[in-house]
Amino acid sequence: MNETRDFAAWLARLRYNDLPENVVDFAKRFIFDDVGLLLGGALQLGNKALMRDVLAQGEKPESTIPVYGLKTSAPNAALLNGAFICGWDYDAMTKPEVSGAHMSSEFAAALALVERELPDGKEMITAVCAGIEAQARVGSANRPYGWRIYPWHTNTTLGPIAGAVAAGKILNFNEETMENAIAICTHTMGGNYQHMLGWGSSMKRIRCGIGAQAGLRAALLAREGLTGPKEALEGSKGYVETMFWRGDGQPPYGDLGLLTKDFGKLWYTPTFTSKGGGCYCVSAMGSSIEATLALKSRYGFRPEDVESVVIEFNEPGQVASNFSNLGTMLGETPEQRLGTSGWSAQWLIAETILLGKPTIDVQLNNIRPYGRYREIEELSKKISGRGNVEYYKEHFKGRPYPHEAGRVLITLKDGRLLDGEPIPFIGQEMSDGSIYYNTMETLKVKLAEQAPLAGISQHKQDRIIDICYHMKDQKDLLPLIANIVR
């Protein structure tokens, strides 16, 4: 026992000089990526509605809202920061076998405190690392289901822990206060997967913000002296057990030893990857989109030439993952096929055939009732999915291929069958476990796709890049705040 206490003590004691060079490098990438994602995600329609509600509350103006330059309370800023980062599902994730899944609640919470607490660059890096390590260790302890914590969504079951720990580092918590912050935030968790089955849900994107807000609020309450229960994670009715409540009095499903395993030696931060520009939460779609673009370039077919499209996955379960999310069930109504643009396999491939790579501006300008949404809906009716394990075994013959890969077969009305091999993309795990990681240079490209849409000038983009590249040398981060406002 005492895992929560030991866990919190290590996190409270963690300092920048304790972080290995590769851990710092990855943290800088995630900070840079999240800053860019804030800009594009601020334009998402659901996030604009969320911001209107936040502003209507009229809370203490202490933290700047990215892009818009308006101010709200730190907890509400954390809510908006997280929602903006996940606005288009381009946020960072981990390998499935390394728990933690969705990230960004830690940076969303820490960023909300910049104007209150004036952390320097090293403190921000440390806070982000601590938040990631915290959520990954707690997620890993939830066995056998691991990172998914099914049926709960990780943004609202791990995000509060990441946010509380990151905020605690910015607020310079001691061991006891950090333990209380973690314990308090375990009372704020939830978030089911029903968003996968209903059209138009905004909650998938907002949940990162909910996690950040809950975590920051828990940290602020702990700083005021509120206490949480001891053994909040490992207790018989604590976090690990209640995530998978069995009610049979037997030992928890979780592996509590993973909470405290190899402190200072085992680092989870480098197991995460930022999604490439134009990549999506259901990562197989990145490969399918690239395969579709390659077929269009090679054969020059027109949308009206298409008879049908089939996406073949390397395991049957991926069909459900990519076609059921956000109300995109095969055979359902056009409204359900639309989903919320960014996850629907049918919608994204139809959009690719009609308009090219479905970048943020393409998605934003063609969501119902805008642009060519009717044409996309009609074409989406022709798209289906299936598993074909044998194809991957035979076609690749030992060569690595994109994990959750999506081969694309397009049948034209003249009878031709176009066969598109799944193409790796930045941020995707390969079948051999390797990952084509984003670098700071590739993330500059991702930033450049989003910042102009949000009205961020080239001069401000250059300043953002300089600040993030040299994060450890920043004496304060107020210039970052100034340059993420148009």
C-alpha cells in the first residue's frame, strides 16, 4: 500500500535536472504541438459555443483565451485550452500498450496558470513531463484493459490527474499537497463512449478541457487546504478498483506496482507521439487518406467516376473502430454518416476524393451546412469497410506496415479496380512497433496549416517557433501568451 503517497512524493520532488535529454526533447515537441493545436482548434464550432458560455459567466479575468485575447478565470481558461487543443483530433497519443492514451490536459492546465504564477521555460517543461508521467503510470496500472479504461474515456479519467499534477508543479506543491490534489481530482472523473454512437457530438473534443479544468480546480483546492482520502488510487474503493468495479470482494484488476515502478529510470513521455498534420484520432484513416490521394494522383479519376470504395483493415475489429465512431455506422442516415468531421471514415475518404487532403480549412468549410457537404454525404454512401488479414500477411511479407492500416480499393464505373496500398504517415505506429515521430521541424509544417486560419501573423508564428524551440531558456512565458492572440 501507500502507492498514492509514494507516487505523489516522486512527482513533487521531480525537477528539470532530473529529466533525461530525450524526455525534455519530447516534452518540447508536445508543448509546440499543443500551441499550434490551440490555434486551429479555436475555430471549431463547438469550441466557439463553449467559449460563449465561459464568457457569459463573467469570471475573474486572469488568464488569456488563445486566439481571441479575451480573459477568464484560470480553471475556465484550462477548459478552453484543452478543448481547443483537441478541436480537430490532432492531439498527441501513446502506443496502445503503453497506457496514457490522449494527452494535452497537462499543458492546458499549466498554460492557464502562466499569467498568475509566471513560470519559466524549465518549469513548464517539468510540469508537462510530470503530468504525462502521472497519467501514464495511473493508466498503466489499470489492467487488463490498459490505456482505454473502458468504458470510460481517457480525457476525463486520466486528464484530471495530468492537469492536477502539472498545475501542482507550477504551484510548487510539496509532497502532501500533491497527494491531496491527486486524491481530490479522483472525485471528478467520468465520461462514457456514447459520443461514438450519436451524430454531431461536441463532447469528444471538449473532454480534454474538462480534464484540464478538473485537474486545475483540484490543485487550487488542495492549495487552499482541502484534503482528499488517503490511498486514493490503490484503496479498496479507490481509483483503480472503481474504474472496473466488480463488486465481488476480490483483489483489484489493476497492477498497482506500475504506479511506482522504476522512478527516475522508466519514462513514458517518449512513448507518446504527436499526430501528423491532417491525421486523425482513428489513426488508420491517415493511411487510407494517403492511399486515396496517391490513387487520385496516379489515375486522375473524378468523384463522379466512383462506383464504390472499400477500406480493408489488418484486423476485423478496426472496421468497427473506424466506421462506428461518432455515429458513422454503415447504412445509417446522412446525418449520422457526417458525424463530427474528423473521425468518420466514410466522411473523410469522401472528402478526400472530392476536395483532396482534408486539412482543417477543408473540414471547417465543408461541415454541414457549409460548402460541399451534400456531395460529401452522397459519396460517403458508397464507402464501406472490412477486415482482410491475409492481404497484409501476403502483400507485405514481413515488411512493416502502418498499424491499424487501411488499404483502399476504389471501383470505377468503367469496371476498373484501383488498389491503394496503405501509406505510413507522421505519428503513426508501424506493425513492428516503430513510430515515424514528429520532429520540431515537421511540427512547424503542422503549425503553418493552422495559424493563418486563426489570423496569427507570420511574425507571431516565427516568435512562437523561437520560444518553443528554446523553451528551457525562457525566463518567463508571457511572450508566448502575447503571440497566440491574433
